[in-house]
Amino acid sequence: MSDPRPIGVFDSGVGGLTVLREILRRSPHESTIYLGDNLRAPYGIRSDDEVRSFSIEALDELAARDVKAIVVACNTSTAVALGDFRRRYDLPILGVVRPGAVTASLTTRNRRVGVIATPATVRSHAYFNAIKDENPAVEVYEHATPAFVPLVEAGRIGGPDVEAIVAESLAPLLGQRDEAGEFVFPLPASARIDTLLLGCTHYPLLRPVIAAIAGERVAIVDSATATASALVELLAINGLEAPGTTRGGAGEAGGTGDAGRAGDASTDGDEAAATPVHVQLTTGDVDAFRVVAERIFGEAFPDVASVEVSAVPT
């Protein structure tokens, strides 16, 4: 049983392209439709009602294009309204919080995990609750870093000025004092976090800078790879895999690299794999979106189309 329809991927902007990249590595036979709501980004500083309303408008657009499943690649949307989405749409909806939380809880060695995310995601405590569900013994330290999404949306992912902004944003979580001279997370040096979860899909585009500032003793975790693996299982369970998808090989192990490419090796039974089709849509500036997409995919997806939404931010 197979289903050639595309997978819908939604994000508030370009950050979800990091999730799309892992989906394509993990499921090379799948077609996709990506929708970035760049016009109204960032979501993380908006109210929950705005996040819910804007997200539903975008997901309605994807559902109208007959996608077979939707990946909500926006942590803020996932944290605020994933349950609402699942009640609204009669198709599988996958968020990014739970897969990332599972990976972080398995990665930490000293059971101290830091989470950086948008203010709305931190306010929801979605990662705190999800990590505690996996391992109640893990200490979770959530910290809002609202400066990161605007940097990525503007295509600023490196350079001295970006490094300074990232260092200032991470300082409280990494044990430095704030402007008032107080520790935001008063842990002794011997009890610092050893795992940092990037709780926004924009943040992996800043990963080299974040990793350099956090130091080599801190493992950096993002939800993209874990989400792509969870999607593979979701499609298989629901009989929605694209024709030609390989089952039971190395590609099912949940890894990256060669394992993530194992789906290219053969086809499932007698079904020939059709050439996958990928569509990229943005509610914002097409040229600005294309610049970031080319950094991630090269010239693989040269066409970016504009899509209109009814509500424009004030």
C-alpha cells in the first residue's frame, strides 16, 4: 500500500527548511510542499491566539493542496496549538517538540538540559513537560532567545555581530551573570548543562555559532533528524509511504548519513519510484526566501512561489 501525495511542511518562516532537509535525506521518494509564513514571522513574540490563527490559515492552505500528512516544523505553533490542529484536520499531524525532547533526554549524561526557544515556546513549557515525560529525573532549564529568529529570517547566520548577539543571548544559560549581576540559572560550575536543545527550527542555521559559544562539552540537539525519523514511522503505520519506499533496511535505523540515504537503494516490491516533486511557498518576500533556501539546498529547488494569506500583521 502506498500514497504518492505530498507531505505538507509548515513553519513561520525559513527555519523549517532545516526539517525539510532531514525529511528529504530520510525519505528521498517523498514529494513535499513547504509553506513558510515569512510575512508574519516571527511567531515567537506573538500572542497564543495570533499563533493559532496564523498557523491554521497556513495549514488550511496545505490541506487544500491534498497533502497526506502535515509536519508542523514550527516549535511555537507546535507548543501552542498542536492539539487544535489534530482536532481540525482529518490527516496525520506531526509536531517537532516531542521528537526533540526524546533525543535530548537520551543525549544528556548529567541529566541537565538547557532549552533555548522563542518566548512563546518557553511560556508554554512544552519542552519542559515533554522532557520530564521522557525522564522525570532530568533537570530542564528553559531560556528565551528572541533575537535569533530575526537574524535567520534576515539571512544573517555568521560574522562578528551575529557571534556577539548569540553570546549575549546564551550567557545567562551558560552560567554568566546578567546585567544585574545575578545568575539566571544559579548552578555551580560542576553542575552546568551538558546538552543544549535548539527549541526552534530556525536555530540550526546558527548552529556553528551556538556550538562554538557553548563549548565542546555541551552537546547540541535539534529536532530535525528526530522529526524526520518519526515521520517515517508515522507514514508506515498509516500506509502512506510513497511508491518505491524501501522498508526494513538501514534507512529504518533512524540515523543520518549513509543510513539516511538507504531509501535510494531499492524499491518496495514491484512499485517503481516516481520522481518526487517539491514545492516551496512563502507568504513573504520570494527573493529573500530563495536566498536562505539556496544556502540549504543549493540549486535543487530553484522555484519559490508566493502565496497569499488573509490576515496581515499589524
